Amino acid sequence: MLEDLLSGAWQSVVFGVVGVGLMAAGFVLVDLLTPGKLRDLIWVHRNANAGLLLAANQLGVAGIVFTAILTSYSDFAKGLASTVIFGLIGLGIMALAFFVLDLITPGKLGEVVCADEPHPVARVSAASHFGAALIVCACIA
């Protein structure tokens, strides 16, 4: 009983570290997709557009991590591998969704998302990021 508890606690720590690492990679991805420094845009300039895009990205990555863990809970190694693999695939698909949306909309999406005034494209871009993550979640399950 105690052994199961300690094993579960250890696995939670490992999955947590991997999940936070993937979320940090998501932050870097959004920072690369948008002009300027993302941390300044959100925390200094209080840019709602950039904040919304990052929030959707972080929720999407967390959803992928959650789904990967949930679907392989009986095999720790398989769960960890699927979390990393599907997390990275999800980040790639989110970046692809950003580029496709940028291609089919007028202007440069990164610049519009970073504009000071709230812009509807930020909601569309956030939905695109989260939708891409949900597609990956469905592939895991």
C-alpha cells in the first residue's frame, strides 16, 4: 500500500516536471511566433491579445499532457513517452495552425496579435491553437 502511494507520488512528480517543461516550450513557441518579447507584451504592456493566445496555448498543452497521462496510466514508461511525443507533436500542430491562419488572413498575424488594442483575430488565433491541441488529444485517445 505504501509502496503504491510512493510510486504514484513519484510518477506525479515526473509527469508534472515533463508537463511544465512542455508548457514552457509552449511559451517559447508563442514567443517565437509573435514579434517582440512575449513576457514584456503580457506582463509589462498588459497586451490582452498576446495574453489570450498564450493562455490558449498553455491550456492546449495541458490538455495534451492530461490526455496522454490518462490514456496510459497503467504503464508509466509508455505514458511518459506518449506525453513527450504527443506534447511535441501538439506544439508543432499549433505552430502549423498559426502559420496557416497567417496565410489565409490579411496582414501579419503576429503583429495583429501584438497590437495594443483588442482585436478579434486574437480570439480566432487562440481558438485555432486550442483547436489544434484538441485534435491531438483526440488522436491520443
